[in-house]
Amino acid sequence: MSAKTAWLTFVAMLAFAGNSLLCRIALGNELIDAVSFSTIRLGAGALCLVCLLLPNWQQQAAVKTNWRTVVALFIYMVAFSYGYVSLSAGTGVLILFVAVQLTMFSAAIRRGERFSLIAWAGLVTSGGGIVYLVSPGVTSPDPLGTLCMLVAGIGWGVYSVIGSGGHEPGVATARNFIGAVPLAIGAQLLFIDSAAVTPQGAVLAVVSGAVTSAVGYIIWYKALRELSVGFAAVVQFAVPILVVIGGALLLDEPLTVRLAIASALTIGGIAAVLRARQPAAHITSQVTVPSAPRSDTRNSTPMSLA
């Protein structure tokens, strides 16, 4: 792996981690409501992706919008925002990360993939980490926030399963952002009475959509050209770690014993599953963003939108 690819990978992980931190800052401090944050984030992301990809848009016109992935993206965006109304950045990203991974693995099981004992042990361990994290106690997370983040993770997992394996991930992502904007506007009109947007909240939503989402995806796609499936999967474990550290440093969020134990169980469990499943193959056309559906998720590498 070249120094350029290593740098691109690091920047992409920072961008994905930044999504959780920006959303938590905006929603946790009541600078904006969840629906408005999602709408502005989608709109800014769509506009940025179109501008970045416009020179090659006609050459990639064969990429069609998949409305199932549009809906999945919309569900992810809104549930993600609602989850961070009450969850800390670290807790939210951990729940999201595991929900995405378990959704992907459930799809693999449904399609007939056989898991080794190590993989099953990893699944049980990661699931146990989440159960421990959300179990009743003084430091347990808010139940509604937890439910929203689980829905967000399932939404992104479905998005990944349906759209993995295409050859034009950038244009596919742009089309899905564009398609999700009308859904977000509809939700905005439905909850217009509860809308509350400050200038600071709007700026955070724009940065989340245009920079840490849109630009982050483009950088990640470039890095993926030289990454193996195994490395691309493992490096994404940096996202929840970066969010936990960022939450502690930037948001003064406590690093509780419960969060530390749950993180070790969930991340370690998922790592064991990936190690048991993923061959060391190239990932050039296996980015899990919507484009062309495929019938096998064995080699797909979920991209965290934490």
C-alpha cells in the first residue's frame, strides 16, 4: 500500500468519525432538530457529489437509481439524527457499527453462507457486547435513542447489501442522495411545527453532508482501489475508536467502564467474524454503496457512516 493510499484511508476514517461528532454536537446541544439536520445533510451531500462528479456524469449515465437503496439511505439518515438527540457519540457509533455488521451477516446467512465456529463465536460475542451496553443500569443509554440507532444501522446494512458490488460507486451514491432529498423534504413538511434551526446547527449539517459524507466517500473510493477486502474491513474499526476518543476530547463525554467493556466485546467479536469470512482479495468493484445489486455478500465490506 502506497503512502498516498494510507493517507487517503486515514482521512476517510476521520471523515466518517466526524459524522457522529458533528451530529452529536448539533443535536445534543439542541442547535437543530433531527429532521432538519437530516434534510440539510442530504441536500448538501447531494449538491457536493453532483459538483464533484459532474465532469464524468454523462459517461456514467448507465448507473440507475435504485429506489430501495434510496429509502434505506433516508431511513438511516433520519434515525441516525434522532439517535444522537440522546446518545453520546461513542455509544451511538458503537450501536450503529454493530447493527450494520450484524445486518450484513444476517443477509449472508439467509443467502446460504456457512459460518465457522469462530465466526459464530464472534457474532455471539458482539451481540453480547451490545446487550451489556444497553442493559439497565446507571450508565445505560437512553432506550429510544438506542432503538433509533439500531434502526439506522439496519438501514445502512440493508443499503449496503442491496447496493454492494457496483462499478460506479460515486455516481450511485450521488443518485441515492438526490433521490432521498424529496423524502427528507416530505418529512420536513410533516414535522414543520417542530422544526428549530439555528445558524450553527445548519452549518454543522452542511459540513456533515458536504465534507464528512460526500467528500469522505470520494476519498474512500479512491483508497479502496489499492486495499484488500480484509484490510478495508479491519481499518473501519478505527471509526468507533476515533469517535470515542473524539467524544471524550471534544465533547467531554465520559469513558465509562460499561462503554469500554462493550466496545471490546463488540469490536473484538466483529473482528473475529471478519477474519473467519473475508479472503484477502482485491476490493476494486466491491464497495458497499448502492449501484448494481448482487446475490453474494461474502466479500462485501460495509462502509461505516458513523
